[in-house]
Amino acid sequence: MPGYFGSDLSGNIYVIDNDTVKHLSGGNGKVLNKSKVDVDGTFYSTISVDGEGKVYVCNNNYGAAGKMFCFSPDLQTVIWELAVIDLIYCGPSLAKDGTLVIIGSGTQINAYKPNKPLRPVADFTTDSTIVFSGTGLNFYDQSSYLPTSWQWSFPGGTPSSSTEQNPLNIIYSTEGEYEVTLIAANPLGADTLIKKCYLSVVLPVSVEYENIIDNDFLLEQNYPNPFNPSTTIRYTIPNVISIPIYRERNLNVTLKVYDVLGNEVSTLVNEEKPAGSYEVEFKSSVGSYQLANGVYFYRLQAGEFVETMKMTLIK
């Protein structure tokens, strides 16, 4: 991404200082190299670095002074220089295939495609990094420079590996933190990306409290269920004074709604509550946003008591 500074694969950074591009050590800030060409930079000058280490500088200047530069990684060679009229409030963006996109005058967009293929730079995303156990996850390749093969590793998942570009329905059954690895390759080479502790798998139903209070706390099934456009959720908090671990204090109670991927949809309750029975209404619209049809989970937590139940929205 463009920005006021750019970084290489080693963690060192490029900055513009007094119209000179400098390459600084990411460890101690020492100047490693600097350009011999004045880029006529402004406060809004931006820098991008591609997968080969080439450095793209946008000087963000008005009129004919607007220019783009492409430097070698050591900043000693200007590979090319391009005048772009009114190159202001914008920067060089790099597409996944290495295409350089330049915006000029606020209305003109030019794209420049590299004249040779490059080794991939691996990257990926997923539906959600927090998921209930037993729920399938989809993974999506976002690697740069046109990989032709993919090798995925999903420790703890089923299946545990895949060669698909975009693996679907990977299921994690056990609660915990999991890493995901992608190796993206093409005839010019391969790149490996490991995202450690990338996924958090949680149990959809969890009861963590002492037997003494098994029959005191209560989370009821919502009614109606299925529902549209609203439903009522009832729950009961016991007299905590009679329970030693909670003696003489109210409990902080949270009641939250999640989608099937573990994303929080709404917080219905988040406050201290005395003993008693309560009910709260949940609507299929959250602000101006209308929820989609499907299964949702509502989760009550009060002290050490945690319980989750399922409801269905049908329109």
C-alpha cells in the first residue's frame, strides 16, 4: 500500500527527507542508502515497494511538477521517471499482478503493467478469525504476481491441507488457537506465509460454573423461534448472596448475539444485575442494517456461568 514511508521484505524502511529518498535500517534507523536524484517531494509524498524491492515514489506535486519515480532497491538507479500533471493527494498503488496504478488530476487513472513476470508474494484472508467449533471456514488466496500453484496447511482443521486456490469448508472441532500456512508458487519461485495464532476456535455452548448453582441460572429458548422481525430472550439470575463465590455483590451480566462465523452482531445486555428474571427483545435490524436469514447464537455470561443457545431468523 502507498504511504508516507515504505518497507522492504527485511523490515527496513524508505522515507523522503529534504527531497531525497532514504533507505533506513528497521533495527536502528541508520541510513543504508540514499538517492542521488532530487524528487521534489512535498509533505504528502508517498512510497510503495514491490515484490522485487523496486521503490516507487509519488512526489504529490501540482502542475507539471508532478512526477513518479521508480528506483532500484539500493536507490542508486532511476529505472524510470514519469511526469503526471497535478499528481496530488494520491500515491502509487500496486495490483496483485504487479500493475502500477497512478491517479493524476483527481480524474485521470493510468495503469502500467510490468513487462516481465515476478515471483509470487503469498497472502490470504478468511471469512472470520473467530469461529465456533464445528463451523466450516473458507479461505481466499490474495497472493500477488499470479501464482500458479498453492499449498495450504491447516493444523487442527479437517482437511488439514489443500492445493486449491481458495479452500472451502475447513472445519475446526477443538477449541484453541491455530496457525495457517500458504505456499504460493509459479515458475519463477515460491513464497511462504505463516500466520501464527490466526484462528480462535470457541465452543458454541459452554457451561463453566459450580454444581451448586446448576439449577439457579437459566437461559431460555427465545420465543418465537424461528422469528421475524423480532424475538424475546428470557434469562434468570439467582440470589448470589447465597452462593459463596459471589457473596454480597451483583453479577456483571452480558448477553450478546453472534452469527455462525462468530462475529458479534449485537450486545443486548452489559451491566450489573441483581437477582431476578429478565427479558430482552432482539430485532432483525441492527440500526439501519438488516440481518440476513439464517442461524444466530445468543450467549449469556454472568460471573462463571456461560451458556449459548441457537435461534433462526426467517424472512
